Amino acid sequence: MDTEFFRKQTEAEKNDFEDISHKKITSEKILRARAGIEDQKALDLKVPFEKRLPYPFSCVIEDFNKKVKMAELSKVGFLGDKSLPESEREKIRKKILKDFDWTPYTDPKNFKVIEEVEHHDQDLTKKNQGLGVFIKTKRYDFQGRGKRLSICESQEEAIERARKKLQSANKGK
């Protein structure tokens, strides 16, 4: 006997319904994907090393989570002991993500160089006989938040710089 029994869902059940039959693209996944794209743009090797800036990925996540937390608290009240259903939380996260300002994380004014160093790269020096290859590293402070971010020049840039240095030294002789 092939009989199926169905019960109509209540309104509360419909509101909290979560379809698990499909992969969900959550606001968290969208945030991380967008931050990853911005990170790749910031570290674009077509931009000269001197103008390249790091991308404060962790600051983006922290700021987003703070905004979500504040929005959730304002929804249930600071002293409320109720928690929001996940569907409501996701709505809040999507709204914040839609209005999220990405510009402070790529604005050069928000970065302060705190250290520039060169490190000898023995492997590149060995592979490029006659060249002393040094990799430049810049360390930045982001918005005075105590976040230390570093970027290094690419191997190709370091080798090219070493070749130019050797050529200028040979011309001087």
C-alpha cells in the first residue's frame, strides 16, 4: 500500500525552514569570496612593488562580524536573552554585506610603512649565478589598529633588480 502522510507546516515552521537539499551560498561565503578578490587586486603583480599595498583580510572579517553583532543586538535588545533564528541572522548579514564599504581597506591613507627590509635569498642567488638576490619586504600598520601586514616583492622583481644593480656596477668600472 503506497500511502504518504503530509501535515501542513505552521507559519513558524515555514519561517525557520532551511532547505538542506541544495548547497547554500551564505553571506559568509560571499564575504570571504569578495575579500579574496579584493586581496588579489591589491597584490596584483602588474602594479610596481613600491606602489603595492597589502590587504587587511582579517580586518574585513572582524569589521563585518562587529557590524553583524551590533545589528543583532539592536534587534533583540542588549539585555534580551532571546536569540534570533538563523534565517533572520542571515537576512541581517546579507543587508550588511550589501551596504559594506570596501574602500577603507584599499585606501593608501590607511596604511603606514613601519619597516622596509631586504633579505638575502640564497636559493635565488644559487639559481642565478653571479647575482646576489635580495627580496624586499615592507611592513605596514593598518589604520593604527595594531594589525601588522607585510608584502614581499616577487622573485622575478628581485632578480630583475639584482641584474640592473649588477649592470650599473659593471658600467661604473
